Amino acid sequence: MTFKDCDGVVIDISSASTKNMIFASPSGVSSTKAGAFTTDGSNGQLDYTSEADFLNEAGTWSVQGHVIIGAQNFKSDISTFTVIDNL
């Protein structure tokens, strides 16, 4: 996820005290997972590497990043991705 302001400018999230990725499964179940910076956070990017069996439902998932910097909450745009059943 890349955090941007309303003008599309990347937000430096390097001082974030909370770094989360919020997922919604195709059936609507929400899960919050700890995110990690892709570098040092100055590029506004937050990443998550899935653990085994987390993405266990085929279909379209949604994800949104959430960080807290001081007293401010920031959320990224919502993205979607598809999970496909194994053969």
C-alpha cells in the first residue's frame, strides 16, 4: 500500500506508531494484520506478507492500509485482489 494525500502526494509514514493492513474476505470477514515498511516508511509504502492459511477463501478480497502518526489516523485507498482455488 502507498499512502497519499488528497492531491496524490506520497505521505512520509516513517514515524507511524501503528502500521496495519485491514483485509476483508469475499464473505465479508475483516482481519487486521501488522504491516511493515518496504524501506524506512519515507516512501509512504506499507507491506504485509501473508502467513500460511490466511488467504483461505477464493474470490475477491479487499485491503486497506492504516497508520497512526501522533494523534492522526491515515488510511490508504482500498485495493482489491483475487484469490484463486488450488487445483
